[in-house]
Amino acid sequence: MKITRMLSIQNRLVITFSIAIALIVLLGFLSLFSMKNIRSEADLIETNILPAITSLGDLNSNLMRVRIYTLRIIGDDNDVDVRNHALKIDEFKKEIKKYRSDYEKTIYLDSERKLFDEFRVAENDYYREQEEIISLALTNKRSEINKIIGKVNSSAEKMASLLRDIVMANKDAADEARVNSMKEYE
């Protein structure tokens, strides 16, 4: 108290304003740091999670088309229809390959990579069994198709289930990024 009385009003004002300015500058730096973290979380969502979910949606859509056309092959009565549907399946598989590649570029979690690797195994199993159905349909061995249809459906369900799990992993990552941004904002 005695020190402040020994200072002139001018010096006291300079010290007070200097402290106020230092506090404002400190708050400014803290705000910039928080905004940088919020932007980082938004960037993760914008450049990784949303493209991943979009690619997964397109991948899922084309996989469903492959499954539909596989079922059509099972019901086809002539080789021409089987061949036409098989060609259509090949087109969808090319699109699936593109979307799979797009998605794979966005994987950043080990758990997501593990799910994706499991999905790839299930997808390959399904394709292998599907090719067997196409081959049997082309050779008009309908009774053989009926023997493996359960196995094909099981592989398709496993593949679809893993794809849903991957989507949920991305949704959880988006939710976590949102929560982190909210924490920074508060």
C-alpha cells in the first residue's frame, strides 16, 4: 500500500493499464489456441470423417446392387440373362473398388483399420461364393446353387454387418471430435 502512494498517479495508471493490456494479450493467445484446436477438430471432420462416411455409403449402395443382381442370377432361367447380370455385377465391382480405395485413404484409427481388414476378408469370401453361383447358373446346375445359397447369404450378412460397424466407428469419431470442439469452446 505504501509503495502505491509513493508513485505518482501517472505511474499508477501506467502500471494498471500495463497489467490490463497484458491480461488482454494473454486472453487473446488463449483464445487463439482454443480456436486452433476447434479448427483442428473441424478439419478432421471435414477432410476425413465426412469423406469416409460418404465413401462408405457409396460402397454399401453398390454392394447392395451386387447382392440384388446375384439374387437375380439365381432366379434367371437363361444364360443370356445370367451373362447380362454378371456383366452388371462386374460394373458395380469396379465402382466398389473405387469407393473402397477412397475410403481406405481416410482410415486413421487402428480399430478402424482392423474392422476394414475384416470387411475385406468377408467381401472376398462373398465374391468367391458369388462367382461359384454365377458359374453354376451358367452351367444350369440349379440344385447346386440351392446347396450354397445359405453360405452366400451368411457371407453377405457378415460383410454388411462389418460395414455397419465401420460406419459406426466413423460416427463415433465424429461425435468425439464434436465433443472435443465443444469442450474447447466452453
